[in-house]
Amino acid sequence: SRRAARAGSRCGEDKVAYDFVSQAFVVYEDEISDSKAQAELLPLFTGALHTLAALDPDDYDTLATGTAKHAARLLRKPDQCRAVYSCACLFWNGTPRGGEEGRGGKDGKR
């Protein structure tokens, strides 16, 4: 799913990439109940979002916020801290992968 989303993003098919990541979230929410597995999967979401340069800013915000919410809901505090920390880079207001200026929100501020 991550590779398919990245391929869609590279081809300029941002809606396809968004759909793949959204479906991965659905599987994560519905099928993964083990807290250790959840903690291991969240960095994959973060990594996938870093590689998706062609996403619409609103879609990117939705996925980044969803990833951060899942990170904050982890049961073990050490896992939660690591996951939230890794999500912080999703909201960085610098020049992200695609060369676009600041992804941080609709007005460029976070």
C-alpha cells in the first residue's frame, strides 16, 4: 500500500495516493489491535507521508493529523512519545520533499 501510494504520487495521481494511505488507516484502525504492532506501524505512515510530494495540501493535512492522533492514542507512554515525536516532522514549516514552500496549513502557518 505504501509503495502504491508513492507510485501514485510520483505519477501526479494525488487522489490515488491519498486513497491508498486512507485505506491503510482503515486497516490499521479495524484490524490492528495489538499495541506493539500499532507502535511499529506508525513510523511507516510517517515515512510514507514524507515521500508523497504531490498530495493536495488539505489531503496531506488530513493524513498528517490522523497519523498524529493515532500516535497520541498509543497505550504505552514510551511508544506514544516516540510516535508523537516522529510525527512532529510532518508539520515542519520548512521546504519539504517536493520543493514546495511550507506545508504547514492552509495559510502556510501552523
